[in-house]
Amino acid sequence: MIELPPPKPETLAARPRLIAGLRALVPEDGVIAEALCLKPYETDGLAAYRQVPLAVVLPETTEQVAAVLRFCHENGVRVVPRGAGTSLSGGALPLADAVVVGLMRMNRILDINYADRYAVVQAGVTNIGITDAVRERGFFYAPDPSSQLACMIGGNVNMNSGGAHCLKYGVTANNLLGLRIVTIAGEILEIGGTHLDAAGYDWLGLLTGSEGQLAIVTEITVRILRGPEGARAMLAAFRANEVAGACVDAIIASGIIPVALEFMDRPAIHACEAFAHAGYPLDAEAMLIIEVEGSAAEQDDLLGRIRAICERFDPISLKVSQSAEESAAIWKGRKGAFGAVGRISPDYLCMDGTIPTSRLPEVLRRIGEMSESYGLKVANIFHAGDGNLHPLIMFDANDPESFHSAETFGADILKLCVEVGGCLTGEHGVGVEKRDLMPVQFNARELDQQRRIKTAFDPDWLLNTAKVFPLKPDIAHAA
Amino acid sequence: MNAIAPEAEGEIADVIAEAHAHATPLALVGNETKSNAMLRPVQAAATLTLRNHAGISLYAPKELIIAARAGTPLAEIEAAVAAEGQQIIAEPPDLSALLGGAGQQTLGGIVACNLSGPRRITAGAMRDHVMGVRAVNGTGEVIHSGGRVLKNVTGLDLCKLLSGSYGTLAALTEITLKVLPASEAVGTVVLAGLEAERGVAALAAALGSPFGISGAAWLPREAAARVPELAAFDAAVTLARIEDFIPSVAYRTERLRAEWAGFGAAAILEDAPSRALWRAVRDTAPLGHASGDAIWRVSVAPSAGPRIVAAVARLGGNCFLDWGGGLVWVAAPARAENHAAITHAARASRGVWWLMRAPDALRASLDVVPEEAPALARITRRVKEAFDPQGILNPGRLFAGL
């Protein structure tokens, strides 16, 4: 288990006064302090970790967020920002002496501008909510994390979320124009705007993916894009991971960048097929889902080229979708992967490393060996175009031994990702989950450089304490 | 001036550590194609050039990744990726003709200035494709951020912070870029005779279409006349580029021409003239400028571009629009009152500017980029100190006293 810092006794002792103070800053029902009502906030998408916070505050405006942060800052109270609580890395895990600032009531779309192709939204708007608001004009917001029905754009900004389609459209950082943020001192700052390049340092780039360490984001100006004329998927199944990997290389080498290029290994294929009955080939060792966009003729042209490439790799089966319905069926299994794994195992950890794509066969082989030695099953889903690997490690949360093994297994996978030239996290963030692995990727000088930037924004280390940076020196910095 | 030109990263770190120890300011440069013209002049006892720290260190075409040391000429990288049918995604400009620099611009220079070409409108800026950096901070420590993979959210994103920091936070020593396959074909749809407002409306329609526009520019008549491929139109031109496989370019240019019917009868330019004209737009060749002119680069919401055009016209200056109207290149006599007028117009449209070329005295006395709000300026100062506590790296380049 990952260690959390001891709560500050003076904060716990001052709880009644702090709650009364917060109640004066937000509408009456905007402070949650009763034990039963705090319970839903004790965890996020990394449900193995739980901690009831001191209180939850639900501000409705940027000014209220500023007042709450000013109050917490003056009282030395730690703050945990929270969107929908879907983080898979424990990014929104509370601390016993922290106030959770939940942004779910800031859920309005403030402006949509089609001529300049942007939307201004509050942090608590869901990812899909943005696309829903602009769909009638044929537009969409591009990053599409698996949790897009629930996750909120404020959380996406803080985690720099990706998705299955970021191979073509980029991740969150590539789709933002501006932010409204609140510093821990309660200052409201405008970052960027509605123009493409900003002057001064790239605050937008630094804040994106900063995991709530630097400021709270309350409003976001996102780019909206006109959607393609159409999209269609195909499925290709192969006899070995190496062969599927070589096929991915050949597709990229041909100059085609599909809009999505997803890889599933044998356990993932079986889990998803049992769940979704998508018609996946159960005799395959590896399977690719490849999606292209354009007019019907363009789709035919691209799928024809890709099909010809796949045929050079002795595929077990190739299925080119002939309709939107068939494409949906191909995607159904992949999109239901987490639910599918959840059905065959009581609990699972979803890992998130990135590797150079050429190392995929070797990495999958070594994960397979670890799976045997830990005695835990694993299914691998891989954004093959960009090297982002999601091993799903299955365990039983009722068995502490099993959970401990799963965590150690996960850490070993991430160390392997770094060893082959990759990184600890491609899109889920460090959070609390991977915090103690940071020294695997960064040396002490590098971590200190990042810590000094954190200190420049948050001198007392009150924002999302105990995430991202290994604990011990954090405390020293805060002291 | 004392110029130091080390080859190895360790030597670069030693020079900076020494400068840190003695609080000696250093001017950081590459091949000086931009640094003698752009932003505020740096007052430093010594110049540290990264030009000898050069060479491609990794190129994995299948993984869409190239890494090179900061002093590598950009042209060398462009040639290496072109040999594998790939390209630098953000299409960085070569501003040497505009800024009067001799020699070849370096990778470190273009990343430190975060300069992008026409493809920025659809494919992101230079900084969007910086996947990893190695750098030496202002105390002489070597640090790295990011890596050699395409998706990475591990820790704070220093790749983006250091891109576009003009060497004021750290000396970039090695940069890893994402690259993509170069398109098989290029086509351009051209509308002649539209004034700026109508031209930008046409570009908005194109960028709001499903046809994947990768370049969207408007050139007034005199600017179009400077581009051989466009001179025959003898009019202001509105340009939309499509880059894709040959059948897609043929199909999409025709569809866009039909979509644009309400704006007039559009012409279609084929592959070769398209490549030439977009290179000219990229490198600001259409911008007319006299030797006594200053040059500004203004970034606004696209629909505000025509308002900047109008303000420039009142000064008797020259300009053209890229990025659908959102990037304005401006030339006008180098005078403080012209700077005031142009920056006023940018500010009134909620936009920003960079003073790209001006005599030293002028650029030392003006806001070469917009001043930040006081609370943000305090963060800027603290982050600068977090990298460079003695303030020795390119002091004053962006903001006076920083």
C-alpha cells in the first residue's frame, strides 16, 4: 500500500471552525461534512485506496473556488481537486485533513463559436457533454478517454487525457486554447484565450497534465473540430503478437495514419468476446482494430490499402466493416473491455505505460512470464499507433495477498516500460498509484526541478499533496 | 564579445555552472538566425552557442520519432525525415530572409522560439510534437523531461514549458520530435478578389468543413504578387490547402470548390505550385517590408484577423493572414507609435503579439510580448528562479528585468 502523509493535528482539531468558515463561502448545501454524505467521496477510479476527507465543498462559480482556496491557504488546509472521480491513478484520492473541492456543479457550457471553432466550458462539464453540445453542427471535441460519458473536462485537463482516437487528433494538451485557473492564494488567472499561440511561457502546456499540483482549473476553452464525412473500422487477427506488431509497423510505414489502431492480446480477445459477443476470432493470438475516416470512397481506398498490407502477414481473419453497424460491433468489444475483464475477475488494476512500439512483442512476452510467476492473469490492450499499453491485472480485493501481488506486478510492468525506453504513464497520470515509481524515470535533480516549479505555484504544498512526487522530500519542502 | 561553442553536453553544463557561480549573464544562441532581431536584446558578457552540439542521435521512422542535439541544422533533420517519406509536423518556418540571419537555423532555436508554419491550424504547434528534451538549467544541472514515446504524462510537462521559453529557463541540448508521414499529394483551392473579412469567412467555412484543411491563408493583392504561383490572379487570394493521398486530394479540392461556390468561382492549384506557394507562406515571403520596417507577429482568434488588417492599413503597413485569419504577419516603419497601434489592435481583439524584428534601441524599450497580469508575472518570476536563480540565461529576452 502507498503511504499517505499523517494528517495535521491542528487541522483536524479545527474541523468545526473550518466547516463553518467554508459554509460562509458557498451556497448552503455546498459544504458536505456529515460522515454518511462524505462516504461517496472517499475514493475514485482506483478503488483500492479509500480515505474520507475533512469536508467536501461544491462551489458553483470561479469566484467561490477562489474564496475557498484563499480560506484554505490562510488556514494551512490541504486541498484535493475533484471532477467526476474517475481517475485510475488515485488523482482525486482525499486525505483525512484535506478539503475536497468538487467541480461538478460548475457544469455549464458558456460559449460555442463555430466560426473560430472553440467552446468555453466549465470544469464540471463531461467530456461527452462538449461533443453533445456541438454535434448538431457536425462538430466534436476530439480526445475521447474510455470514461468519456462520466469524466469531466477539468479532470481531463489535469490528467492530459488521451483516448483511442488521439493517434490522429492528439491528446487534451493539443486541443486546448485557454484556461481560467485559481491559484492556492485565491487569485484568478486567465491563461491563453481564443488564439492559437500564446505569448510568454507555455502555462497552458505546463498546467495540462499537472494533476492538480499547480492550481485549480475552473473554465476551459477547447478547440472543436468538424467531424469527418464518415468512419469505418476493420478487424485483423494474427497468429502471434510479433506478427500483429510487424503489421502495425507496415501500416505506419505505408504512410497511413489510421484514426485509431488498437491491439488486443489473446486474453483480452477472449474476455471481450465473452462479454460483448462481437464476433472476435477466439483462435487468434493478437487482434487489431483499425479505423479510417473520410468519404465512402476514401474509406474504401484506405481500407483496401490496409487490407493488402494485413494480407502480407498471414492473417487468421480479416473483417472489413461494410456499415456503421458493423463498425459499432467491432468497437463494442474493445469499448467494453474494462467491463469484460471485471466480469471474469472480481477486481483488476488497469496499468498505463508507454513503450516504443518496436518493443511490443518483447514486452508482452515478459509480462506473460511475470503473470505466471505472480500467479495473476493479465489481459493487454494497446493503443498500437502510439505505444500506450494497458495491461489489466486481475486480482481479488478480498485477499490482501492478492492485491499486494497485483500492485507489485503492476510496478514491475511499469519499470519494464521505462527499461525499454518508455514511461510510467501515457494517459492516466501518476496520481498516488505511481508516485513512488517516479525515481525510476527521473533522477533526484529532475524531481527537484519539478518540485521547484510546484513550489513556485503552491509554496506551502497544499494542492493535491501526496500525489505525483515521492512523499518524504515533499514533507521537507512543505516544512 | 566572448563566444563559447562547446561540443559536448557536459561542457555546456560546465560553462553554465561556472556562469551561475559567478552570476555572469550568458546569451544563449544557435546559429543566430533569429536572436539578433527578435524580442528584446540580451545584455550579456559572454555568448554560449549550441551550434557545435549537433547531430541526429536517434531516428526510428516506424515509431515516428526523431531525436537530435540542439545545434543540429533544421535542414539536416528535414532531409533525414524526407528520405523516409516523413515530415516535421508543425512545418516550422525559415525566417532567415525576414530576420536577416545568415547560416542555417538550428533545431534548438526553432523549438526555443516555438515557431510553426501553416499546418499549425490543423496539426498543432512545434511544442505539440516535442516528445522529450534534455536541457541544462541555470545552475548547470542536466535535466530531462518526456522521452522517446508518443504518449507520456509522467510528471510536469517541461517539454512544453521549455519550448517557446527562448533560452531563458534552460539551454535545450537535445530534442525528441514526433514526426508523421509526408502526404502523397498537395492541392490548393484559391478564391481571388475577396477582401479580408470575406476571405476569412470563406476560410472559416473551409475549416468547418469535413475536408481536412491543412493550410488556410489570406493574402492581399500586393502580397499575392510576391508569390510567383499566385501573381497571375492579380488580386487578393484566399487559399485552402489539402494534403493527403492523391485520390483524396482530387476529391476534397473539388468538394471544397463546390462548398465555396457562394464566395465565387474557385481555382485549383496542383501539387507542384501548391508546394511552392505554401513554402512561401510558411517563410513569410509574401510580406513586403523595407529595411527600416519592424516586423510583428500577431495571434488572435481567426475572425479578428481582418480587424488587425484594417489597423495595419491605417498605418500604411503591410500584412497577410495565415492560420485561417488567426496569425497576422505585419511590417511597418519601426516606430514606437506603430508598435502602440498594432499592439492596441491585438489587445482589443484579445490577442497577443511578438516583436520579431526592430532596431535594438526600439526593442529594448518596448513590450516585445504582452505584459502579464501582476499575479501571473509573479509566477513567471518564481518559475524563472526555479530554473535560473541567478538570472543568467538570456536575461531580459522576454521581459525587462527577467
